[in-house]
Amino acid sequence: MVCIYCGKATKVTNSRSQIKSNTIWRRRRCQTCGSIFTTHEAIDLSGVMVVSNFKANKVLAFSRDKLFLSIYKSCGHRQDAISCAAALVDTVIQHLLTKDTKNPAVVSKSDIINITKTILNRFDKVAAIAYGAYHQLPPA
């Protein structure tokens, strides 16, 4: 990474994983001007592909926004639906990223649905029922 002040190379002096937000906090020091600054780095999910139907080979790009909207609609009965949906999306993504698979860049739609249902069921049973009503597992 380059320095935000002079554009020269930087070195990481401290790094910590932020488990709740799926980010990495890094303290960087410029090797030229000596400036110190902090970055918060998140995983780029644009390369993750969702396989919605294995037989038809239907593949779509993963969309955090689409997941957020589906969880938000399921939590619509709550006054804090937006903040809950944002936190729940981060939890679902964390579970998807730590799921033991052969290829982490490809995730199945059924995995997303199952993980989301499980997390919603632990958080709010009404939201889990609402989510399950609109998100049926695709046929095998």
C-alpha cells in the first residue's frame, strides 16, 4: 500500500483482526516520510460466485446488498430492523467465509439460505419464519 500523504511505499507495523466486522485493522508507517496512519481492510466479495442451481450451472455474483435486503425484510417487525440486518449480514458473511469448502470463491445458494436461517432462528424466531417463507431451498 502507498502512503496517503506522499504516495511512497508503507510498512505494516501492527495488525489485528476485527472478528465482528469481518475487517482487519492495520497501522502503517511510510518508509519515506515517516507518517503513520491506520487502515481498515475488508474482504472484497466481488469475486465470490453463488451457484443457485448445480444442474443448470446457473452462477451469479454474490451481492451483500441482496442479502441485506432479504434479512431486512425478514426483520421488518422490529424497530431496529436496519441495524439488526446490518449486523446479521456481517454474521452470515463471517460464517460463509469460515465454512470449510474446497473452493471458498464459490458458494451455493442453499448454503446461504441454511446459514441465514440458522442465524435468524437464534436471533429472532419470527424473522427466521419470515425469511423461510420467501427463501425455499432450491431443488437438488
